[in-house]
Amino acid sequence: MYRHSQVGLLILLLAGAVAVVVPALLVSRASTVGIAVGLFLVALAALFYRLVVEVDAHAIRLAFGIGLVRRSIPVGDVVSAEPVRNRWWYGWGIRLTPRGWMWNVSGLDAVELTYRDGNHFRIGTDEPDELARAIRRAAGLPEGGA
């Protein structure tokens, strides 16, 4: 029904810089700690360089990077899906915000889900209106929200 992949350009730039520095450290026989930190940052970038969001009649599926970090949210648990704007200090990645958990890879736009139990979850996206519309459609919610 809906599938979108958003790439975190800043994360890719960081990974690219590290990918250049780590081989240089290896050639110059730099400290083991420096090499380990560089390799850790490259692995972190691989895990979080993009966020893929899929919505169908059963679930909202989220996957970061190469797909090892995932989450599935049953659409039946969602009572509203509204485009929102995150505060810049909420950051990127998997974060606990004052409005609940957030998964975000880049930018400030998101869709805030409200669950039946009243809890909230935010999905960062560069297509907030389209994602909110797809979630509402899948959950059988009115177009304007709950």
C-alpha cells in the first residue's frame, strides 16, 4: 500500500569520512583504539543510514539501515496519525521524547501515532502528509484524524 525509504545524508557523510580515515589509520598503524572507534562508527552508520517505512492493511513496518533494527506496529492499535514537527533537540535515531518514542533518520517532520492506550509514537519522514494518509487509510480512520 505504502513504502518509502528516507536516507540520512548526514549519517552517510559521517560514514564516508570514517571510511576514508580508517584505512589511513590502518596504513599508518595508528592506535588500536582509533581503529576500533572508526569501525564502530561505520557499523553504526550501516545500522542507521536510512529508515524504510511500509504500511499495509495489517501493520506499519519500520526498518533502519540494513534491516537489523526493526519494529512492527499493528494498524488496529492506532487511533490517529497526524503530521507533526519535531523539536531540533529530539535528534535522530531511536529516541524517547516528551511525546513518547520516536524513530527518525533525518529532518524534523514526522507522523505522530496515538495508540488505543493513549501512548504516542513518532515516525520521522520527509513525506508526513502521505504517510499519515496511508496509515489512516490502512487503519480505517477518518481522513482528518481521530
